[in-house]
Amino acid sequence: MINITIFVFCVIYVSKALQMIKGTLTLVEPKTKKSNRSVAVHENVMEVLKAERKKQIGYRMVLGETYKNNNFVCSRDDGRPMNPDYISKTFPKIKRKLGLEVRFHDLKHTHATMLLKQNVHPKVVQERLGDSSIGITMDTYSYVSPDMQKEAAKKIGNIIK
């Protein structure tokens, strides 16, 4: 789970990770320096995040001083952070409701693969994922289909005519 500092200009700033350490939720530095990043998101995503933030502000107004203002996007009604395991365990219910056939762990892979298939520059994909190197991103997420091989052959053929 990521602690996302406030969003401005459709950019999410990832600065900390939340981990369960010896039974306690603990804010830690991300795995690598590259994991500490800013990620541009679509305005539709921002609307969902703003709605969640508005809901949290409502809870804070009702609960007053008992509200734990930790600035997490994914939090309980009282402001405490959600356990990352809760999100992983809840995901199967959500995906059934939405008719998705993807595991929670597959979301990062799916995101990367979809971007690469749309010819988004691999360096951009690496930065979005927070991977430590472009090699890791490409080795892990790129997939060369037969159609891609045919397209490459066509392009080189056009160049050497």
C-alpha cells in the first residue's frame, strides 16, 4: 500500500510504503529510490480520489479529535490506514462484482503491459511502476507477440527497400 501525498495537477506523489512489521502497520521508505516518484493519472482517477478525500473530510468532521488524520488515500472511516492485507483480501469480491478476471498481483503487470502495447515509451512505464531499472521493466512486463514481430519485419523491410 502506498501513502499518497496530496494530489495536484493530476499527479500522485508516492513517498512512503505501508508495511505490516511485527504486527504493527509501519510507514517505511519505498523499496528503491525509483519507487519514490510522481505518477501522472487521468482526471477520472483524480475524481475518484477527490471523492474519497471528501468522504474522509466528512468522517473527520463527525469524529472530531478521535479521527486519525494520517493523510492516507485508503483509510478506515476513523482515518487509520487500511491494512494492506485487507485490500488484497477484499479484491476478489470487488473483481467478481466488476466481472474482472485478474488477480490483485496482476494489476501492475496489466498496467505495464497495456502501456507498452500502446507504444508508451518503456522509460515512462518504468518510472510509473517505480522499477529500479528499465531492464527489470522490460524483462518482467514486455511481451513480444507474433504480430509485433511481423510489424517489425514490415518496418525494416520498408527501410531497406
